[in-house]
Amino acid sequence: LNKQSSVPCSLREEPTDEELAASAAEWDKVIQKITKVQPLVNQLKAAHKGQDYSGTHECPACGGVLHISIAGCNGHARGKCDTPDCLRWME
């Protein structure tokens, strides 16, 4: 829907400033973790270009065990850290 055809709802509540700040802080934490892990992912993609890859590495974000796999057909990576609330992604 565009703004001209939207229907107002009396039950809609905008997030509070505190909720917005908490959400922004959580996203900042995620971005910091991704920034730490991305060089490893880039290195593995370059080393295994065109080949399937699967392995474990020390997680640069937390020191836990990071499971990474890379698809040889398109270079997409997916990963999951064993540490709760660390990283998990799929490209």
C-alpha cells in the first residue's frame, strides 16, 4: 500500500525512543560481529573459488567454533557459531 491508500489503525503504536535505541544497539552488535568474521569468509571464498567447502574455524567474533560452508557453484557462504547469540547467516 502507498501512503495515499493506507488505512489508519487506532491500535497502531509507534516504538518508543528507548525501544528504537535498544534495537539500534542490537544491530550495532551484529554488525560488529559480521565485521570481525567477514575477512575469514572472504579468505575462504578466495581459497575455494569454484569448489564446495565445509569446515570449522575459531570464530573471530567470540572465539567459539564457527561452522562455514561455501557453495562452489555461486560462492555463497553460510555459517553458524556454536556460541549462543553469536552469528548465524546464509547468503
